[in-house]
Amino acid sequence: MSLLTREELRRELKSGRLAPLYLLYGPEEYLRERAARAISDLALADSPVRDFNESKFDLAADDVQQAIATAQELPMLGGRRVVFMTNFARLREADEAALSRYIVHPAESSVVIFVADDIDKRKRLSKLLLERCVAVEFAPLKDDESVQWARARLKELGALADDRTLHHIVALVGPGVRRLAMELEKLATAALPEGQITMEHVEALTDRSRESSNFELADYLVRRDRKRALSILHRLLEDGVEPVMLLGLIANSYHRLALAKELMARGAPTTEVFRVVALPFSKREEFLATARRTDAHALTRALERIAAADLAIKTSQATPQLQLEILVYELTA
């Protein structure tokens, strides 16, 4: 039928339009599940016996013929029948043929939703599904897309945050909308009754899974461990971290170290250091050890070089990844 974006699917459902066949595929499981639920909710909105009209089949374990028969049955007490089908990639030839016949001639009273982490577009069944279904790919979100999704989700939760705070949440949480959704719900609850999420809420409550990797990166840079620093850099880039945002996280780590170094040189107690440099308790001893062994002049030079790399990326001087790799080489020289 057609390949839709997530937003196009949302508009189709909002208008009340339903297709007999859907293919939802891609690794972003949370958004894929929400889309499948939205399709099912619309299809069963008028069903007085939803539990009897909704079925799920794992075609790697369940009988394919039974799944097809269920899709062909008339719904109980009118309305529509919804059938979810997963793990359809490696069917026996006879089962694939039977499923293909159903896909070509689907029951008008049913909505069948095929769900997969990925599909091999070279296979006959995959080609047929892409041709006959309303297909939507759920690829991992880029950071800017995560920020947009977070803003919309907070609106649903009756909360809000400014752009700086939203970018900071995404930078800390990292890839994966399920984890981001959990953090947003926690922050929205903490922001009651006003509903305004602040940087203080984020620093106190947000799971810092990506920042942990970034702290490792900064630590290896300070130690001049080039091999490990490059390994973490590439891992973060593969996770979908935008280069400019990653550079900002690196700059933030160095800035924190420079602030701590200055406070420690003045004889400030650790309580004062961590009042200015907010960190979770689990990271404090490691952070202090890194700050103690780092030269203040080296931190200043590193911040100047990071600023130069930021300008180079924003003015399109070579690729962002190359600029980051050059930066790692220079900081670990």
C-alpha cells in the first residue's frame, strides 16, 4: 500500500482511517508498541468485548494456520477483529504461501498488524508485506527528534521544560525512547504542582547513562589514553549522539574539572566543590581523583581546543566525526 512516517500514521489514525494490514518494523520498540496500540485502540473502539476480538500470534511458536483462521473469523458482536503477528521471517514454505495468500486477500472485518525488529527486504514475504501493508519504519531517534518527542510527551503529561533543559535531558539519558519516557514521567511528577521542569530537577533525578559514558571519555582524555577514548567516542556516535551535543558534553566535563581545580586550589572543602559542580555521589571520588591529577593549564588549553573544534564543526570544516577524532588525538598527545 504505502510507506508512512510515524507522523503520517498518527494523522491517519486521528482521522479515523484504518487499513486491513499494517507492517510496523524497526528497532525503536517503544514507539512501535505505542503505534500498534493506537491502531488496535481505534479498531476496537466500538467493540463491547475487546478481549475476544484481539489476538496475538508468535509465528515462530504458534500455528500459522490458526493465526490466519483467526484473522478470517468475523469479530464477536460486530466491530472489527485485531490480530498481531510477530516472528514471521522464517516460516516454512507452505506456511509462507498460506500467509501470502491472506496478505493478498485480507478479511475486510479484521486489522492484522505485523510487528518486527527488522525485515529482510530481499525476501519474497517482506516484499509482499511492504507492497500490501501500510508500512511504518521505527528507526532510532536522533537527538533532535528525541527533543521534539520529549516536548510533545511532556505536554501530554501536563508539564513543560525549556529547550536547554530538554537538550540536557536527552544528552544525559541517551538513545532509547522507553528510557526517555520513564525519565520524563519521573521529572513531570517531581515538577508538580507547577509543572515546570528545571535543570535542578534534571540534575537531581535523571538517570545519567549517557553521561557515565561521557565521563569515561573525559577521564580517558585527561589520562591521554587515546585507544579507550576513541573507542568510547565511536560508541557514543553509533548510539546516535549528535557530534555538536557530544562536543558540548565533553566541554562540560572539562569545565567542571577546571572549576573543581580552581576551588581546590583555594582550599575549598569538597562540599563546596560539589555545590558548584553537581555530580551523583557514585561519581564524586573518581571525579576528585581526576581533578587532582590534572594540570590547570592543560585544562585551559583543552577548553580552548574544544571551542575551536566546535567552531570547525558548525562552519562545516571537514566532517563532524573527523573533527572529534582529531580533537581526541590532540587532547591525548
